[in-house]
Amino acid sequence: MFTSKKELFDVTKRRWPKKFHVLSDKSSAEIVFTTPSEYDVYKHIESEIGKEDEWSQLMAWAFHQALSVFIKDRYRLQERLIRTEDVPFELFNEMLESNLTDDSWCNEREIYDSLP
């Protein structure tokens, strides 16, 4: 098991490509398209993890949510190269904690809350 929330974040982040390029000719303020496709990468990671590992699925989903917000924020700042290493832990943590409010994640919430 993991020794900290930050370690969990780092392990999850390593599943993702190091960078995404914004396709500025296709993107808009509402939808930002990237290469590789951020959504396609998430679906690939999800299938690699498998349905049995719900904990890793939850981490991948939270990172996907954080990355989506981060990409949109960077796009508004006219950045076209997005590095996953720049996604802040705080954003991931916010998404994960929001997901854990659902009662179906009660056990996982207790585990996550116990981590420093």
C-alpha cells in the first residue's frame, strides 16, 4: 500500500504520457483537443488497470479530471504544450476527495483520509 497521498499521486501520474499538445486549430474555450487524445489515453489506462482494481481506477479517474481542468486552464493562458509533471497535486487531491464523497467509496475514503 502507499505511504502518502503524494506517493499515490506520483504513481498514478506515471501512467500518463509526459506531455500533450493542444490542437489549437480544433480547440475552443469549452473543449480542448490534444494529441495524444487525453480521453483516449484515459480509456487505455482504464482498460490496462482492469475492473477488479477499483482503487487504481479511482486514482486514474481523479487524475483524468485534474488533467482536464489543467489543460483548459493552460489553454486559456495560450499554452500549447501541456506537461503532466506540472499538474498540481492539490488539483488531483481536490478531484479525488470529491469522488470519495459518494458512499460507495466509504472504505477507500477511510484509507485515503488516513494517509499523510
